[in-house]
Amino acid sequence: MYLSKVTMVSSTQTAQELAKLQRNGVYASHQLIWKLFADQQERGFLYREEKGATGLPEFYLLSRSKPQTELPIFACRSKRFAPTLTAGQRLSYKLRANPTVCTKDEKGKQQRHDVMMREKYTAKGKSLDAKALKQCMEQAAINWLANETRLAEWGITLDCQPDVECYTRHRVQKKNHQIQFSSVDYQGLLTIADPDKFLSQYARGFGRAKGMGCGLMMIRPA
């Protein structure tokens, strides 16, 4: 695996790509990152988009193969990613995830819901003020990440309740249909319970919408 930091370089072509990002958000970012892997048929990467010090987007990228570096709109720094982790090791983390829950309707058909919007819907009859509603929605997002079954599958435990930094709803146009999903930015402290499980999950990403900038966990020693 490779971990890369990809920044955009000012140029006429970059200005054209930025216009696409402004029009179509995370889907345009997804298409932009694909330019680094133009020779591949299947997505073999996870990424996280941030705003750099210059105001231009920058991307943190985890990939099976090394990104192409000759594209004029990018400056790319890559290194091998093969961390040595041990059970009991504590890490600080940042994660942008797409927290959802799957339910069944009266006909037994499965439906997937944004956990925060579902909480907002179920709280309609509780006469909550805006602050209390926000707290309920954030707690639903926290409960999703803190789910013990999910954490066991990931090979980690959480040292404390995660902070919810940002909730964003995305609407993007993909060919002839619109995609809607949400992302939540978490940060906190975790402990490695099973290094092999964690690293296996790390390579696959955490949660859904991984092709749209979700699922890459940024980690460092606590």
C-alpha cells in the first residue's frame, strides 16, 4: 500500500478542474483522483479531501499502487504504508465516514438511512428545540461509530466518545441520476485490539461511500 499527499498546482488546467469541483463536489473530486490511476479498471484507493494552506484542495490518498506523478495539475508525495501495530497500542484518529443504518419496511424490503436524518425524523414528535435536536442527531452519529459489534470487526476499541466535528449532506450529479449521501467527520482516541483485523479493514476503508471521499482513517500515535 502507498500513502500519498496530493496537492493541486496553480495552472490554467487546474482552474478548469476547480470549476468542476465547485459544480459537482465530491463526484468531481472522485473523477479527479481517478486521473492518478488512469491505467486501472477498478478503484484501488481511498482518499480524504482537505483545503490546503493556499486555499486549493489537497488529498490524502491510500492506494494499492503508486499514483502517477507526471500530471501537471498535481504535486504528489508518496511513501510505502506498512505500519507495525501491536495490541494495546493507542492511536489518535480522524475519520470521515458515511454512517447509515439498514431497516426493513412492512414488505420486508431493505432500506438504507442516514443515521442523523433518521434521528431527526423520529424526533419530530418530541418538541425539541434546535440545540437539543442537534445533540440527538450527533449522538446517533456517535452511536454508529461506537457500536461494539462494528468495532470488534474493525479490531479496535474507542478510548472515549468521539468528537463529531462536521456533518455534511452531499448531492452530486452522476451521469443521468443524482446521488445523495452524508458524511460525518469524527476524531478521537482508539486502542488496537487486533492489529491484523484493523490493518485489513484499514486497507478496505471504514463504512460506505468510500468512492466519494469517505472511509480513510488518518492515524498517528497518541
